[in-house]
Amino acid sequence: MTSHIHCQNCSMATLCLPYQLSPEQTEKLDTIIQRHRPLQKRDVLIHSGEPLKFLYAVRSGSLKSYTLDGQGGEQIIDFHLPGDLIGFDGLIDGQYRSYTQALETTMLCEIPIQSLDQLSAELPGLRKQLLRVMSGELHASKTLLGNLNHHTAQQRLANFLVTLSSRFQQRGLSSREFRLSMTRADIGNYLGLSVETISRLLTQLQQQGLLTVQNKLVAINEPERLRALAA
Amino acid sequence: MTSHIHCQNCSMATLCLPYQLSPEQTEKLDTIIQRHRPLQKRDVLIHSGEPLKFLYAVRSGSLKSYTLDGQGGEQIIDFHLPGDLIGFDGLIDGQYRSYTQALETTMLCEIPIQSLDQLSAELPGLRKQLLRVMSGELHASKTLLGNLNHHTAQQRLANFLVTLSSRFQQRGLSSREFRLSMTRADIGNYLGLSVETISRLLTQLQQQGLLTVQNKLVAINEPERLRALAA
DNA sequence: CGTCGCGTTGAATCGCGTCAACTTCGGTGG
DNA sequence: CCACCGAAGTTGACGCGATTCAACGCGACG
């Protein structure tokens, strides 16, 4: 058993850096990537302000990223699922810009920034993919912004669920039924709503027959109507 | 007079791509950059969905970027000032992802994506700067998200003014006194507030002696207290 | 001089947050 | 294995901040 892992066998490869790299190129990428020790629930992977040495790729599990406001309150800015890359917003000044914490047992790959930079000089495909991933994050972030502004609590939650559903689908999981690894409070924080509102809305959507909610398990019964609410 | 411009003489160079490039490297960058025809107020530079051929750098003036929701309503996601680069969120799939419209007479540089990609293979500094600029946008966007969520109308507006003020300062302009090239409606749209609320808040901040507002002209009398409100 | 876009101000309404009480879940130790 | 305890989630009553609707002022421009 080695501490190396192999992008070639990784089910998340199509979402992650090796996307559109040739087998030989992927092999090169492989040489700089290490497996990170597994995280347990509530373990903190990244502390804001630390020097940026690695990007992380999620292999399994999930995490949340947040900043702290003046009074020490969390501001959740992202949830990370398998295939996601973490750390891009720190490239600007070589420091991580947020805290990142595991929501459940989580496996990660560790990608040294410096090696990545050197390697991307050789591989135009990798360079493009780096830009593509960042561009995607940027777009997602700006879309989210538009989705929070100008939208009611119901629209926000519906949109959150629809987005989550499609992210699970991209990862080869069910888009109809999934587990919310974050708490209601996390969801509320992320959407700028109170816990109580989240709870009430979930009950309400269930009463309307759109969802079936059982603790952390959500089943979307009527994707169409839910998507319509998210508009 | 040539259609070429020169990054060497551009006052925005420190904010833009040539940042930290050597004179020779900047010269190379120069060869691929063209001046774009000036835009008049309300001219639309970019239509969402068009193929991405250029990044644009703002030389003077200002613009807003927005998406359209289902009912054709604008969702303003960004204001662009001199030195800003426009178009990054489209790299993911080779299409512009939003509309971009001039708020006043505006001068731009036009940077062909393809040449930029080729050139960045040669110049590690350019590659780094590209990532830095995107990372900065990403960070700004996530910060903004945190600033809208969980904040009152007053906090949002105060934060908007403080951010704008520091952006003007970075550009060598006064941080105390500046002109809002966007309408109140634009500001409200951007912050997720109604026009009326923006108007009321500006009056209120003026009555408290923090600001002096005269149509589009804003003077910040008490930067400290304003920053405190933005918390 | 009239029109149109933009901005301001007032009054009524409502969505969501806050506070509080209670229930359920999940982990821990006896 | 069950009892216990704290964390997480639910539900109801109430209040406030921001939206909405409406009227009006003002400057730019034909």
C-alpha cells in the first residue's frame, strides 16, 4: 500500500483536474498528488490566514467553507462535494481566505500549489482546466448571488435543493433522493435565513407533496414543480 | 495615431494584467492587446451566450454586468471600474455568461483569449497574474455574498459605499468624494433592495452627518463611522 | 414648454426574524 | 441494552424592517 492515489481510477476525475487530459498527462499529474489523511466530522482542514500550500480535491464526504465576521459568527460561503476543488480563492495573496470544516468523514487529495504551477507550464490542457474550474466557481458564485438577492425564502430553499440535486447527479448519484450532510442551521446560514424558516419551509414543501423529508434524508417527488418554485 | 495602445503608459497597469511583468514581458503583452471603440452610455458590450473571444480591460468609465431572470428582469452581479477585467466567468464553456453595459462613456482594451493563452505558456508571470486576478474576483464575489446575507439594508449600503471608496482609492482617485455612475435602481438591484430603500437610507446617512449626497455625487464625511456601520 | 427618466417621501402591508416551549435524534456511559 | 443528556429540529405567537403602492419634485432633452 502506497500513499499515492491514482487519478486514473478516481471516479471523480471527470469533475476534477484530470478532465480532458490524456493518460500520459494524467500520469504526470498523478506524481504530484498525495492522499490526505481522512477527516472526521467537525475536523477543520483549513484555517483562514494560513499560507496556501495545497489545493484539496474532495474524494468522498463533504465540507463547508466559512468566514468569521466581527463577532465571531460563521458566514457559510460554500459546501463542497466529491470532485470539488478547495482553495482557489486564496491564490490572490497566497493565504487561505476561509475556514473549511468536514461535515462528515471525508477523504481528500492534496495538490501542492508549486508543483501544480510548474506542471501547468508543460501541459496546456492542465492550464486550461485550471482556468475552467476557477471560471466555473466564479460563475457559480455570481449565480448564487443573483439567486439570493431578490428571492423569497421559498425560492432560495427550492433553488438550493435543485442545485444540490443536480450536483449529485453530476457525481453519478441519485438526483431524486439524497442526504443533507449539513444541519438546518448551516443551510439557513448559507441562504441568509433563520433555522426556523428552513424548518417551516421543508414542512410546507412536504405538505404540498413536492418533497418527502425524513431527518437528513430528502426525496424530491416533483422535480418540475420544485424547479418552477426556484425560478 | 495607431490603434495600438501601450500597457507601459497605462495608469491602470498595476491593477491589470501587466502587474509584476518586466518591461520586455509587458511589451510582448502589448502586441496582442487592441484598443476597443469607445462605448457610449447604455451601449451593450457583451451579450450573454455569445462566444467568448476577448477579455476586456476597462481603461476609463464604468459598466455593469447582469443576467436576465425568467421574466426578463435584470440581476446586476457586478460593477466594473477602470483596471477591472471582464469576461472571466465565461472561460468555463467559451461563452459569455452575462450582459455587460456601459454606465457612461467608456474606453476599453480588448484581449484575444487565444493569444493570451499562448502567451501565458511563455510567461509564468502572466500565468500567475491571470490566476491571481481570477482568484481575487472569486474572493470578492464570496465576500459580497457574506455581506448581503445576514445584513440589514443599512449595513449593505454602507458596505457598498466603503467598498466603492476603497476601489477608487486603489485607482488613485479620492476615497472621500466620488460619483455614482449607476442609478439608485442599479444599486438597489445589486444589493437586493428596493429603490425606495436606497433613497431613504442615503437621506438618513446624510442626516446623521456621515455623508453628503448631491444627486450622483457622494462625499464621505466620516469614513470611520461608515465603516463601523458596514460591519 | 411638455415629456420622460430618475429620485424622494409617505402610508399601508407582509414576509421573515426573534423569542420561547417543546420534541426528537444521536451519541455516551453505566 | 437501555437511560441519559445535549444537540438538532419543530412549531406557535409576536414584532419589526423592508417592500409595495402611490403621489410628487426635479433636471435633461427634444
